[in-house]
Amino acid sequence: MKINVNELHSSRVLMWSLLGIFIVVTLYALGVRTLVPPDEGRYAEMAREMFVTGDWITTRLNGIKYFEKPPLQTWMNALTFAAFGLGEWQARLWTGLCGIIGVCMTAYAGKKVFGPRVGLYAGLVLASSLFWLASGQINSLDMGLSGMMTLTLGSLLIAQRDDATAMERRNWMLACWAAMALAVLAKGLIGIVLPGAVLVLYSLCARDWRIWTRLHLVKGLLVFFAIATPWFVLVALRNPEQPYFFFVHEHFQRFLMKGHKREGAWYYFLVLLIPGILPWIGLLPQSLAAAFQRQPGAFQPRLMLLVWAIFIFFFFSYSTSKLPGYIVPIFPALALLVALYLESASRRQRLFAAGLLCVLGAAILIGGPIAFGKASARDPAALIALKGYQPWLMAAGFFALAGGALALLHARQLRRDMTVLTIAGAGFLATHCILAGSELYGQNRAGTDMLPQIQAELTADTKLYSVGIYEQSLTYYLQRPVILVDYWDEFTFGLKQQPELSIPTIEPFITQWTNDANAGVRDMAIISLDRYKELQQRGVPMRVIAEDARRMVIANK
């Protein structure tokens, strides 16, 4: 069957083929890299401990109560471990699925609300955006939240469109409430606070007061509380200290107060948005500007998308706690706005988008070797990792340049669908090259090169200490908790509840370590290079088992 290059959205075979390729590549890529600390190792270890202990209520890290985040991702990862065993792709499966769900929901909402071509474009834009792709490949909470938030946004758009039937509106609004409940279980109150604030702001900007009568509030709240409430009740009954820590410290204090080591300037997310939306950054300003124009009808979906993106962006910009993944939930809205702009974009505008991709590819190919040379000169220890990463970055530059050149050709010949598909394909391949090339960096951060030496001497009876540091990924790969020594950080709250699970200062550790050595009992410890020199000067018995540029593993005999 011949496919019209300007009517790609009408080909079901092509749509399913594109989706199949996206899913296969996404799932395959989940297992090609080491789990990088801190987040990937932390959430993998929490799920491993949940799976091993069978306690699905009290979340723990290193055997210590850990209530910074709700349990949805830990549950999903533990279920994955139960079904498929331990491993990298298993630890990332939930986030990978959430990334896939987000793309599918964005494309479907675009199709239902704006038309098939916009649906295709929205799916392509989101599936090729650097931040969305990268977040779907990282075992952290950002994509789990973003996937549920995308279900919330998409369900709301479909339910509130002017031509929705009464049954559609009810069913999609109930799906929206359920998605908000899952978002709360993914990362806390922002799962309902952010959509609620967006709805308030939208109704004020659009003067659409009647939308509040179309939310199915009573049924929706019943669905929301039925899903979100049980775990919070059960964990509070078992751990009375959890509600204050979770709701007050982890929400209000973290948002308003400094001291969480995650501060950033007011323009922090503005700087990150530029690479995050690649390869579509050249169309973003025009797409946002076009959304300000009022459209026919009572419901204003473009305005809803604009409010969603802008409010969430500025909400986290105002917060004193900033991490790159916080703004990932805005990308589905941005993808829909860019798709709407692309649908009506002129030949010149599509040429500009393709040309910008060529410039980006050329900049990588020319500037990459120069940057690597300067970085190696400043830090010779990083030379090996940089050399390993350089071919992957060059491949990303090649895909960007070649894809941009091909997209220019399609744009000149007025093949708008092929232009968008080519840019998206180039962005998708380039991003996966960038991710795959980071493996040497990940191994270095995680310390996995030391695993053979450690496992050769570590037995079930060996006491394993972690002195002054906590290696998030290494603990997961060793499949056992460590005894913390002189380390608090994210364990501060849990150790106040269970002080017996750590050694608070270095002196008792030295005494225990030395006594065990004299008694012929082997102990092992993970330790920083500086702390090793300190103990060496104090005459503490130590034998080096393994070491790298970041840490050492020692034994007492």
C-alpha cells in the first residue's frame, strides 16, 4: 500500500510501526547502562529491600525507615524484581513504561482534541525531546510522576472538549481523578496541587467558570481517596512519626526553606529547558506565543496547555529545592503546543526547524573534540571516560546533521509530515547515543568495576561498613545493606527513629574494627580516599581489597 507522504497520520500501519519501534528501542535501552547513583541506586535498593522483606507498607533504604517519597515507584520496581529478577532493565522498567505511556497519551489526546495530524506530531515531538527520553531511561521518580501527570492532563483535555458526550466526560474525568491519585502516590501532594492550581488559573484566564460543573467532583473525589488514601493510613498506623515528616518537612519546608543542597538560581530551569526540548527549541517561542490566541468554543485547550506549562515551570523555579527532573511534567503540554504550531507552520518555518538541527549537529561534530581536549587537559583522570564517550557524541552529532539535512530536503519539497518525522527520528537516535555513551561515567560513579574483588572476599557473615559515605548503587549491586559509620544525610530522620542501625561517630567503629581484627573476625568497609589516609595515620589495621578514583574497599585483616 502506497503512503501519501503528506498524510502519514492516515496510515494505521505506519502509526503502529512507529509506536512499535519506539517501544522496542526504549525497552531495549533500559538495560545497557549501569545504575548511576544517587537516584538510580537508591530507588533500586529500596525496591530490592521491599521485595526481600515482603514489607509493602514501610519503605526502607539500607534497612532504615525512609519516608521522603511515597511508594508507587518502589512498589512497581519490587513487582518487576519479583517477576523478572534483579537487574538494570528491571530497575528501570517502570520509568520506561511511564515514558511510553506519556507519549501514547499525548498523541491520543492530541488526536481527540485537535485532530489526527496534531496527534501524530505531538507524539513525535515528545518521543524525541531530550529530557523526556532521558528521564524515561533513568530510575528516578521524575518520570513516574510525569507519566501520571500526563494521564491527568490528557484525560482532562479529552473530557472537557466541547464535543465530548456525557459518558465520555464522566469516564475521562474519573480517569483524570485516578491519575491524580497515582501522581500523589508517585511523588506526593504536587500530584493534585499542581493540576488543581492549573485549573484555577485556567478558569480565571479563560473566564470558563462552568468547567467546575463538569469535573464530576463527588465521584472523582471518591475515586481519588479510594486510591490515594489507604497507604497513607496504613503507614501512619505503623509509623506515627511519618505524617509530620512527609507532609510538613518533605513538602512545605523543602519548598520554602533552604538547606537541602538543591538550591539554584531563578533561571535554573530556563537554562535546562533549552537542551531539554531539543530538537524543537527553535519552534518553542512561536508555539507559546500562538497559544495566547483565543480559539472558538467554550473550552480553550491551547490555553489550558499554556497555563499547565507556564505555571509548573514557575512553581518549581520559585522553589528553593531544584533538580533538573522537576520540570519534566511540562513536556507533554509543550509537545502539544509545538505540534499545533507545526500543523499550520509555513514552509519557511519548517526550513528553520530543520536548519537549526543541522547547525546543532555541526556544532557537536566541530565543538565536541575541542571540548574533550580541554576537559582532558584539566582533568587527566577523566581522559579514559571522555575517550569512551567521544564516539557516541560524534554519532549523535552525525544523526543530528544528517537528519537535519534530510529534513531540509523534505521541507523544500513541501513534505511537511516527512519533515517532522525526520527531525523527530534524528532527535530520537541522537539522544539514545548520548545516553548509551554515558556508560563509562556510570560505571565510574557506581564503582561497579570493584565488584569482582569485593565479592571474592565478602561472605554472608562479613560485617560490611560504610565509613563517612554511602554508595547508593554499590549497595544495590552487593545485594545487602551496610553498617553506616559517621554518616547521616538522607538517613537523619530514619536514624533518629532507629539509632541502633548505625555507628554515629568514628571512634566506636575503630574500636570494633580493631577488636574484630585481633579476634580473627574479618570486617570490610567502603571508605573515601581521604578517610583512608586519616585512619592510616592513626595506625588502624587495613588491607586494601579494591579501589578506584572515588573510593576504596578495605578489610581489617
